[in-house]
Amino acid sequence: MTASFPAPAWLVGCGNMAGAMVDGWRAGGAGFSGVTVIRPSGTPVDGIPTVTDYPDERPRFVMLGFKPQKLDEAAPALAPHIGPDTTVVSMLAGITAAHLRERFPLARAIVRIMPNLPVAQVQGVIAIYSPDGDIEQLAEVRQLMASLGMIAWCETEDELGVVGAVAAAGIAYVARFVDALAKGGETLGLRPGMAEQVAIQTLVGTGAYAADTAQSMAEIARRVASPKGTTERGLAVLDASDGLQPLVDRTLAAAIRRGHELAADAVRRD
Ligand SMILES: NC(=O)c1ccc[n+]([C@@H]2O[C@H](COP(=O)([O-])OP(=O)(O)OC[C@H]3O[C@@H](n4cnc5c(N)ncnc54)[C@H](OP(=O)(O)O)[C@@H]3O)[C@@H](O)[C@H]2O)c1
């Protein structure tokens, strides 16, 4: 599906994450007519006019792509441009819709998203939450995000936070696990470069196999682990009561707690 932007559309901040989304939209053939990037450095974004100050127009679509800690800095100058025709889409981790509504009281709709980096390859997971009903603006946001991968439409902000921990932060956790596989291979005698390549290709292959066969991860693990074989012996370590699951549970809980801290900080600064 080719995405199209409601114009005028502003991308406010365009670093790692918003830049990855732009890459994904570009890969999917989206046109950027009517889109402007606004960022303090003015660093150009290929094919999109990039400026350091807000244009003299009323945007219909504004995507906030800066760090949550920058909301105080950005909101006062931005708010006067946000009117009843503007949908504000925020990727700011931990900043609630209610808090954004206080900052942008006239906005037609406040939408929170939580994308992950493979949006650049149109293989992303994009969590979406909005308290503002199923209005036309949400359909516009939905088609823009659906063109970047899989949409996880959330019924609560807590749900959005959890999808963020699993899918957005989860990229880093999966990366760490693959690194650990590579380091484990090195410890057992593989050359370092080879260990890393083998571990990464194992990740890529597992993803491709799962996507192609539509098997669950449990089924895939069962298929690899023959009874009383080598894989089964390894899985017993991961599956022990003090194995992988409690570690992942603690990891996700720490990320969620940090989201709550960021939200509390944002409220305290008001
Ligand atoms: N990285 C992820 O995987 C990920 C996943 C989900 C959500 N997020 C969310 O994405 C947001 C951005 O993260 P990131 O990793 O992309 O950060 P980043 O690479 O540091 O990019 C931040 C962007 O914000 C711009 N900026 C800074 N101050 C600004 C201001 N006052 N007004 C407008 N723009 C401003 C920067 O402009 P310059 O380039 O000109 O300096 C830069 O383009 C965060 O809120 C984060 O919670 C990130």
C-alpha cells in the first residue's frame, strides 16, 4: 500500500526513528509533496524540504520525532500552529495522550505511536493508541503506519507501552541475545567474525522461516529439538525456572518502569 500524507504535514525532529520511517515510506513509494521536516540542525533529509523553524502554515499532520526530554523545549513554539484540523502523532516514549492534549489543546486528534526500527525495511511493528475515537484522521494515520509494517492497535496506553517494550526496545534485546550466541560460539572456539556472521544469519533465517511457514516459535523450537538430542538439552537450560523467561520478564519490567519515570518527569516539569 502506498502511503500518502495529509498536507501540509510536518515531521518535527527526524533522527534515528523518524528517519527510519521516512526511509520506509520512501521504499514504499510514498510521495513527500506537502511534507516538511523541522529540526534544529537543519540537516537535510533527502527529497523533503528541511527547515529549522516552523513554516507559516497550519499543518494537518504533525509527527513529533524528538526525545521525550525535548517536549518542554519544542512545545511552546509549536502549539500555536496546532489547530482543530491538526492531527498530532507522537512517538515520545512515556508521554501520555493526556499530557500531549494539555500541550496541544486545540488538536483535532492526539495519536500515540510506538514504532520499531525495521520500519525502514517496511517490516516494522507500529503500536498505535488514540483516545480520540475512530475519526477520519485516525484512518489517515492508520494508512501511513500500515505502509511501514504491522500495526498493533492498542486499547490502552499501558498496552502501547508493553508493545513498545516488546517490539521497539525488543530489537535491542534480540540483538543482545544474538550477540550472546556469537560470544558463546567464540568461547567454544569459533573465530570472532565468523561467530557473529553465523549468529546474525541464524536470526535472519529464523525470521524468514517463521514468516514463510507461519509456524509459532514454540513449533519451530520443537521442530529443531529432536527428543533427547542436543538442542533439547540446551533448551532445558533456557527453560529452567531461573532461565530465559524470568530474565526477559525483568528486562521488560525495567523498560516499562522507565516509561513511567519519563511520564512522571514530564508532568513534574509543567
Ligand atoms: N530509536 C528507537 O528505536 C525508538 C523507538 C520508538 C520510539 N522512539 C522515540 O523516538 C523519539 C526520537 O528518538 P530517536 O532515537 O530518533 O532520537 P534522535 O536520533 O536523537 O533524534 C531526535 C531528533 O529530534 C530533533 N530535535 C531535537 N530537539 C528538537 C526540538 N526542540 N524541536 C524539534 N526537533 C528537535 C533532532 O534534531 P537534529 O537532528 O537537528 O539534532 C533529531 O532530529 C523518542 O521520543 C523516542 O522515544 C525511538
